[in-house]
Amino acid sequence: MTERPPSPVLVEDKLWILSSPTGLAQYDFNFESHFRCHHPYDLDSPIIAVARMGAAPDYQSRFDSLMQWGVRLIHTPSEYQRTSYLPEWYPLIKQCTPKSIWFEHFPSADEILTHFNLPVFLKGERQTNKHSRVQSIIESREQLENVLQQWKQESILWWQRVVCREYLRLRPATKSPGGDFPKSYEFRTFWWKHHCVGIGKYWVSEDYRLNPKDESEILAKGELVSKALDVTFLVIDFAQTIEGEWIVIECNDGQDSGYAGVHPRFMWQQIIDHQLTTG
């Protein structure tokens, strides 16, 4: 049997959490400081748990390893793929998000430019390279060729399929964008069983907020997206275009995602309350 995982925590007698600190303030949360928690050393029967252990380099291995200890993660490996990788979630919600294509082989600049006019947004199938503007927002052929040359040397990018997305002008969240990655009017939403349990601004250092109309539009579109992906614990990031339309920027597994501007105590209370009413 594999090395023993962190001890599962039963929160308020309703929700099993498998938690391990990552050192990231926007991700870690001390459940014991906020909720009544039970720490059984041995499990009488298999449990279903939410992992808050940081992103898994290999979710299948994590899932299989924990199963040996009687812990089944809230998402199966196929559900995890559906929440985390654009080629999996995009076909289900393509009407809500910018046009995207991806390549099973490593593409040339010519191949990419047959599908898109410049500028184009370039990313890995799962994430960008730390929000690097020069590697994401491609404005010239020379820049595109340079990024493709560097791709396989980048630790975050080399293992990911190349994804190209239509570049849309987004409403800025700051009046001084400078030369860094543009901070758009973007919000992170957490969904538990198709119910929104948290919404907050993505760029916590910037001063912007939702009005009731925009929040209503995000929640309505988020419910549709959540039902289309059909998983238990989902994160959907929304941004507003310069014309005022709300679009999906990314989807992610709720187990992996940082809180951004969502208050974790409030979010977990919402999940626990929802568990009490739905089981």
C-alpha cells in the first residue's frame, strides 16, 4: 500500500476534507479554526472527500492511491479532466467562451495563423505561464515564432497541448494596465452541485466590484455552465467584454483552485449548509 495520506477531517459532521498546506495564502484554509472538526485515525467505511492538497501533477495516481486508503475523491479522473482541461470543457460550453482550437501535435506559426488573425491568445490546455503577457497575447508573427520556440523549455507549458483562443477586448479592472498582463473585469465563482457558493473578484489588489445586474447575469450563465459540465465542485472564471457581455475565461476543479476574492469561511459554510439540505 502507498504512503499514508493526510488524515481526513469530517467538518460539521457533513463534509469530508483531505487537507494539506501548500504555503499559498490564496489557497490554504485552516478548517479547525472555523468549524467543528472530527479527526478519525481509521475509517470504518469508505468515504467521499474533497481534496485541498494543491493541484495534482497526476490526478489519476492521486485518486487511485487514496482509494487504497478508503478515500474516494469527490471527482473521478474523467470528471477532473472535464473541469480542468480546455479541450474537455470547451465543446460543452463553446457558446459561452471565446472561439478556441488546440493541436494534438506541436503546431507551426503558419498552422496557427490559418485559423486566427492577430492578435491571438495563446495558452496551454490547462493554464498560461504565470499570466505572462508576452507568452499569451500574441501580436506579431515574430512574437508567435519566439513563443513557440521557447514553449518546450518552459516548465509550466512543455507538457501541455497548445491552445489558441480568439482575443477579445475585455473591460479593464484598472486604469493603468502598463505593459503587464492586462487585468480585466474578472470574477471567480465556486459552484457546489450547480449552486453558486462563492463569487469574488479575481484580481484582489484592484478596486472594482459587481453591480446587481451583472451579478445576476453571471449567476444565470454560471448555472448553465455548471449543469453542462455536471460535476460536484466547479470553478468558473468570468470576464466582461468591452461591449458588456459576460464570457467564461476558464473552468477549473474546485479542489485545485485558489480562493481569489471569495471568502473561504463563507464559501465552506455555504457548502456545508447545502449538504445539510441535500445530503
